[in-house]
Amino acid sequence: MTARHTDAAPIALHLNGEALQTAGTTLAELLAERGYDTTRAMACAVNQHFVPRANWADHRLQPGDAIEVVSPVVGG
């Protein structure tokens, strides 16, 4: 298990167009912090580049990143 360094300064970034700061250092940590249910169907892109679900825990966030999270919508 990897320990997260909690004394690090928050990272400023954008999530779905909203400016925010996060203590998370990876995409997976950000999603958990923001309350996303990652067991559901969704996709993520960082700076317009798709990040496969298998890489979320390893994808390190950088200040200024623009993250888009999309989920399929059912209905018509």
C-alpha cells in the first residue's frame, strides 16, 4: 500500500470546467475525493487525452490540468 504525503500543497486544476484545488495526487484520488462512483460506467480525459481506467491510480495530477469526466446518459 502506498502512503500519500498529506503535507503537500493542494493542486489547482479544472474538473469539468470548474476550478478547484485537490489534495489528491492521482486521478483516482481526485475522483474519490469528489465522490465519483468509479464502479459505474465513465471515462476520463486529462488535457484532452483519454486516460484508461487501468491507469487512473497511476496518473499523477499536475497544477493546471484540465480533467473531463463523462458518463453515459440513458434515455431519449
